[in-house]
Amino acid sequence: MSQVDYSLLDYKRPKLTTPNGETKLLMHSCCAPCAGEIMEALAISNIDTTIFFYNPNIHPTEEYELRKEENIRFSQKLNMPFIDADYDRDNWFDRIKGQENEPERGNRCTTCFDMRFEVTAQYAQDHGFDLISSTLGISRWKDMNQINNCGIRATQSFEGISYWDFNWRKQGGSSRMLELSKREAFYQQEYCGCVYSLRDTNRWRVSRNREIVERGVKFYQQAMDSLKSD
């Protein structure tokens, strides 16, 4: 039996439908590389989608702005509305206080997801959306169950708002995410986003005699071109 090719070149995307016939989707986006594959799938499916960029965890400000602008660039390419939400970093640090040394995928990440999804759900209710979801779950570095549980929990306080726990990784979604990132030459961030993930990533690199993260310089197209020249 031949293996199915799920790459961008040959994959015939199925038309997606919302879980219960919801008509307006507010998609929380963490960054362009994670969002790209999902946004393209939603656009082709003609699902009325607005991108909601609310990520007060991203550190420092320059990194936040770079990730946001990359996401705006692709939103404009798809003619998909983009909401630039508040960068309320002080509130994020207040919520995280006491969890600074939690590991990745631990309680600190749960608190962070809770905050971001609560704000997403509030915006959805205030502006006529009936469904939210997030691009966070497509990354294989994340715990999908943790993310979905946070999303479902956030919407329970908002009448008429549901969370779409679609598995964006299935049928090669994560691989196409990487392909699309290379095609679009997205900025290639090398840590999750917060100051603590940057700290822990650099600690891990130093322990293995590797260079620490150099922010703002690496793009997927550059990485692909480097491989071609080897």
C-alpha cells in the first residue's frame, strides 16, 4: 500500500466545518509558523475566521513585535482580519508569580494558557463570535490535552462561546506547518516565548556547549537555503 503524501504540493485539503455549525471563529494565534497551516486550511474551507493575537507572555518587546508583524503579514496575504490585542505584560507577570521555576508543560504554562484563552473568549463574546480555537496545539512541543483543557475551561464562563478542540496536527498538519513556514520565510523563533522559556532554553544550550539563542536573525527560508548548499 502506497503511503499518502500530505505535503503542501500534493495534499488535497478536505473542507473543514465547525463542530456545531458555528458561523464566526476567533482564532487565537501564538505566531505565524504555528498559525500558517491552520489559517490556510480555514481560508480554503471558507470559514469566517478572525485572527486574535493576544500573547503577553512573549519576551522581550522586540520579540513580541517581530512575531506579531510576521502574523500580520500572512493575515494580509490571506485577507483574513487580524486583531492586535493588548500587550498587558504586567498582568501576565502577576498571574505567573510563584511559578517562575515550573518546567515547560507544567503549571506555569497552564496559567499562561488560561489567561490568554479567557481574554480570547471575552473578546469573542463582546464582538459576536460563537467559537474560539488556538494555533498553539499544532506544535509537537506542546501538550495538546493541556491546551484543549484550558480552552474548554475558559469558554465555560461565557455563554454562547465554544472551544474548537480540532487536532490540527493530524494528516501531516505539523509537517505542512514547517513546509509553509519555509515557503513564506517566516521568522524562526527558537524558544516558546516567555522570559522563563528563554532562560531555560539557554541553560540547556550552555550545558551542551551550544550557542545561546540569538533573537531576531533566523528565518525559515535561510535555514532551507543553508541545507540546499550543503
